[in-house]
Amino acid sequence: MAKTHLYTGYVATAATIIQHYDGATPLNDFLKKYFALHKKFGSRDRRQITNLCYCYYRLGFAELGLDTTERILLALFLCSNDPHEIISELRPAWKENITASITEKLALIGYPFSIQNIFPWQDEISEGIDATAFAESHLIQPDLFLRIRPGKKEQVIKKLDAAGISYTQPMQDCIAIANNTKIDTVIELNKEAVVQDYSSQRITGFLQTIKSEISNPKSQISVWDCCAASGGKSILAKDVLGNIDLTVSDVRSSIIHNLKQRFTAAGITKYHSFVADLTSSTANIKFLVPDIIICDVPCSGSGTWGRTPEQLHFFTAEKIDYYSNLQKQILQNVLPHVKQGGYFLYITCSVFTKENEEVVDFILANSKLQLIKKEVLIGYDKKADTMFGALFKHDEKFTKYTYIE
């Protein structure tokens, strides 16, 4: 009876949090503030309640008509792969099937459930994505991925082994570990390895294509990471291309400040940085004509919602067009800076066609760039994000760009 009361309390608290949460801030930040105001919850209580909240949002748009308490328990059942005490106590009929497949679990719950309803924009996603598999992947917490930096593999592996951390290596220099691993106490982040998703690491292939085409690999290559954000692509470019003259920019000054700290840890000391709103035609970027422009544009983030399922829950279809238009505004101001013979690398962490293939068509229609390759970087089968990349090269003199509405 005591356990039933405790677990019922966890579910009730999660339901209260869900009732008051509006998606305006990241769920993780909202939970921290909630627990700071309600200090009666110990660390174990916080973990249990936090997991219940995240499971609830992992259902996306499926079964929204259910009572919140029932939806929380259903989500916990579908998202759990190991025996769970709350399910055992509050839904004992399900406890023997907690390790079953999703299909088997759905046969037990007693009412129709459509996996596709988790992610309802099935007709909006890029070609090559398995819509059902992608929707189902939201029920699973993605892994944490590390990219081992050049020359650091042996020491990183030794440290992981010494700390008893279980890991897999899905590809060269890529480490996958449990998402809740306290890795910053084990290795020197940014110096020895960077936290970078599996699909993001596959941008290496685009950079290697550029590297293979460079006629004089010993010459210094100028690279502008124009929407730098956390700087992961800049560090990747440095590691793949070697001798680069790096420039980074972002619309937020706080990002540039944080980049300086990260670059210091990564050993990148020579670079240029500035703040710029690239949606504005008055952005002060006239002086830039680099060999390579990396444009990891602001996007819906729909390929990463397995990590932040609350964003899936609060997303509306109108935002697809919003981000697509935002990307085109940025491109209108950035594309003229691709030099003759230079390269343009377009990246999103979106699964939507309007942010991916349709923007590629926009670039081709409004520039003299030629498409070298494009690829949906599928990660949902690896407990990772799904991204999109397209690489272009300029071989002719520019003509005037015309923005397409």
C-alpha cells in the first residue's frame, strides 16, 4: 500500500507539471525550477517524476484524448524496455510484457493505437524516411554520441574502459553511450572528444568530398561557419580539413561568447568571430568570400525531437513554412558570398521536405551553384538524430539573386 501511495503521488505530480507546462521553455529548465520550488522531492523522486513527464511527451499527438494520468502510464509502458516498479504496482496486468515489442504491447492495452499519430505530418517528410519507424523512434531515448578527435582514440577508450562505461562504436571515431552518462568527469570534453550526434558526425563525408577536390591541400582553406551555434561543425571542419582560416558568426552574442570557451578547450586559438543577423540584407558580411561556407540553418529541429519530445508535442504545422521562409531569407544574404570555385554546405536537423529538398531547389533556382550531393542522414535506426545535408559548388560568375516567395 505504501508503494502504491508513493507511485500514485509521482504520477499525480507529473500530471500537475504537465498541466502547467506550456512549452515556452525547455522542459528540462521548467522541471529544474519546479523542483527548486518544491524541495520535498529527493533525487530519486525527481528522476521518477522527470521520466514520467518525458514519457508523456514521447507519445506526441497519439491518444491526446486520454486522461492525463492514464496517458502517463501508457507512455511509461510503451517507452520502458526493462521491468519498471511503477508499472508493476499500478498496472500489474502489463508488468510481464514490459520487455515485449511495441506491436505486442499495443495488442495488450485494450484500445486502438496508431504509431503514425505520434508524428502526424507523414506527408511532409523527406523522401527515404520510413514514416512509421521514425514515428516509433520517439518512444526511445536517444543515445549520447561522442566524436573522438584526431590522435585521441587510444586515451579516450582507455578512460572509458577504466571508468566501466559501456559503449558501442557505430562508426570510425564515434562512440555511443547511455544518454545519462556523466562523461565530463571521465574525459576532457572538446579536447579529447566532442559531444556530437551520430548523424551530425556523418557531415564528415561532405567535408571529405571537398577535401578530395582541393587541388592544393597544403594551402590554407578559408571556412565560414555562418550559423555557428555551439560550434560543433567548426570543430569538425578543423579536424577533417586541417589547416583552415576559420570564421564563425551567429545572431546571438551569447553564443559567440560560449564558442570562445569551447574553442579554447578544443585548442582552436586562431579564428575570427562576429555577431550578425543573416536574415537582414544589412548584415555586415560584405568582406567575406571564403572557400567554404557551412550553413547549418535554424530549423524546426524535427529530426531531434527524440531528445526533446516536448517540442514535438507543442509543434504546429504552420511552423514548417515559417522555418522554410527563414532559411530562404538567410540564404538570400549568404549565397552571394560563395566564391567562384568555392563550396556551400547546407545542413538541417529537420525531416521536413520544405526545409530540405525544397530549399535545395531554391538554391539551384537562385544561384549558379551546382549540386554535388544531397542526403537524408537517417539516425532513427541508431538511437540518434535524423538530419539533412546538401553540398554545392560554384563554377561560374554570379548573377543577381531573386528571392522566390
